[in-house]
Amino acid sequence: MQRVYRGREGMISWALHRLTGLGVLLFLLIHIADIYVIGYGPEEFDSLLFIYHSLGFRLMEVMLVAALYYHAINGVRIILIDFWDGAVLIQRQLWYGGIIVFFLTFIPTAILMLRPLY
Amino acid sequence: MQSRGGGRARPAEGNGFEVFSWYFFRVSGLLLIFFAILHVVIMHVVNTVDEIDYAFVADRWNSPFWKVFDFLLLTLALLHGINGARVSIEDYVRSDGWRIVAMTTLWVTAFVFMVIGAMAIVTFDPAAFEAAHAGR
């Protein structure tokens, strides 16, 4: 029988941390490139803004914020575990607590971000 | 040292760069919670992408405070992100040849985006466009 590694919450939190981190990095590179265009003047910069106003990009921005919030919240969990022995014992509770904080912050943010659409 | 179940284990003392990278990750991460989330809240919650255009950025970058803020955000976010990509390459790219390709791409990307990002903020001068426009 094949043995499959199942790390439960710890493994999921690790994988999501990588995935969200690399996703935010990809957006950051795109964002640095688009802000570089501002040096070419108002016409050039404003002519690109239709990209940011498109529905697809708005939804991607909401996903970006989800990735950023998760990464920030789980990052705090990682730092707590690294420097405080007590956190090691409650790392699973910290994960579920983090997920609660994530939804409490992300849902209002997403509603406000998409307000021009409704 | 074994991982404590959160992130990577702290590298052994004596491995100078890796230990520095480990601490940098955590310190820059804490700073980015402030810088990146404030940036997102200002740009996407207080304002939305519909309000942001050249004039909006010009108004913001009129203030040295926001220029410094954005420069710190750029530097911290790019170095934090590139360091994460570097650790991912160390973990997943196994062959020497592909490692050289991946690491070269990574550091060239880091350098190019740091330069164009810094140029955008530092050399931004709306007065130059107004003068050119008036001269037409």
C-alpha cells in the first residue's frame, strides 16, 4: 500500500502560504510594470486603465486581496510559532483562528471593493 | 534545527546568508502587514480603481511622505517576494542546470523590477508634462 503524507492543517497552511506568496509576487511584478508607464505621461498611463476596470481584472484584484490577507495572517502564525513555545502547542487552533480572522476581514473588503459593480 | 511546524526551520548559525534571509523574511513580513495592507485599503476600499488615474497618482506623489511610503513598500515587497521565490527554487528545482537558469532569471528579474520601480517613483515629475503641454 502506498503511504501518502498527510500533514493536515500544518501542511495545508504551508502549501497555501507558498501559493499565495508566489501569486502576490506575480501581481507585484505586473503592478511595478504598469506603474513604470506613469513616467511616460498622463495619456499613456490613462490609456492603460481600461485593463483595471475590466470585470476579469476586478475579480483578480479581489483574489489578490484574499491571497494577501491569508499570507499576512498565516505569516503572523508562523512568527508566533517560531518565537513562542506556547504557540507550538496550539498551532492548529491558531490556524482555525486565522481562518476566522481571514473571513472577518476579507468579506467586508471584497464587498467594498466590488461596490462600483452594484 | 527542526521546523517547529510553522514556517521553515531557522538555518544553523554560521550559515550567514540563510540566517539573515530567515530573519529578513519575518521582519519584512511584519512591516509589510502595515505597508501592503494600508496600501490595499487606501487604493481598493477607501477609493476604488475607478478613482485612480494619472491625476490621482500625481496628487499622491506630490507628497514626499507617500513617495517614501511607496518606495519602502516597493523595496520590502519585492525583496520579500523574491526571497520566497528563491526558497521555492531551492526546494523544487533539483538539477544543477535548471537551478542556474532559475536563479539567474530570478536575480535578473529582481534587479530589473527594482530599477524600473525605483525610477517610476524617484523620477516622477508631473511639472515636466505640464510644461511640455503648455509649450505645444
